[in-house]
Amino acid sequence: AGRDATRAFVTGDFSRAGLVDDVSALSPLELLALPRWLSFYRSSYVAVGKLVGRYYDENGAPTEALRQVEAAIEEGLKLKAENDQRKQQFPPCNSEWSSAMGSRFWCSKQSGGVSRDWVGVPRKLYTPGSRGSGCVCVRATGPPSGELDAPEHQDRGDLDDPHLQEYEGCHPQAEWCVLKA
């Protein structure tokens, strides 16, 4: 009581070092856990005041630090919306691995938990600013996603997106791919 340990509710670090109020090093996406935590807290506990410190002054008014966190949360909401939109365009592949067969990736109308009316083909998706790639299903017919109303197109869907790469050893139009270990 009387101590702000907000960071621990995001990081899961409830050690002495983790029980601090400073969330400034958390990413905007990590900060999205705070509104959920706050909603739970408000529904489960009775508010008795505001803790004077980093986020509220002695009059209970928000500080600049709180305004910065709120702005970062807004940025996190925008990033999440962009990620959700990207997941609709490039849903994750279904996948399985076994020592006998290796890795198998495949696309279906429900791959990655994203329902849609197309199956697609597996591709590596490289996201700027991150390491490595992930398997996604890519629409292989029709206009590109950003030009769905275009009367003229090459009928390749999103296959020409510069962040995509074919899996070596897999047919470019196959709905599944096996990579030996």
C-alpha cells in the first residue's frame, strides 16, 4: 500500500528491483497492458485516493510524466491497429515441425486465426526494424491490397510486396511447403 509498482504489472518482475513506478523504458505496445490493468483494478478495488509521486502531484493532478505515458499509450494503440491491419493482409501460416519431416508451413482460409475468403501461399515476411522473418500467407491473385479498386493490375495479389521472400525449394504457387531440417 502507498507504493506505485506499475511497471511490475507489465513486466511480471515482482522482485524488489521490479517494483517501481517508472514505465518510461517500456515500449508503446508494452504500455497497452496498463489500461487493462487499470480497468481490472477499478472493477475490483475501491479507490481511496491518488499516490503523490511520479504521476500525480500533491493536489491529485496529473503530472507531465503521466501525460507522456498517456501519449505513449495512444501511440501503442495506433501501432496495434497497424499490426492488426497487417495481420489481416498477411496472416500467419499454419505450421508444424517433426524431426522426421522437418518444418511444414501451409495456408488455409483460417491460417493464423484470421478468417478470410482466400487461401494464399506461404512467404517469409521481413518486418523493417526486426530481426529474422515470419511465415505469412499471401494473397496470390487479384489486385494488391492497397489498390483493391484498381481496374488494371497484374493479378498477383500481394506477391510483389518488397518485404516478402519465397521459401527456397518450395513451388511459388503451392499452398504448403516442407523445409527439411
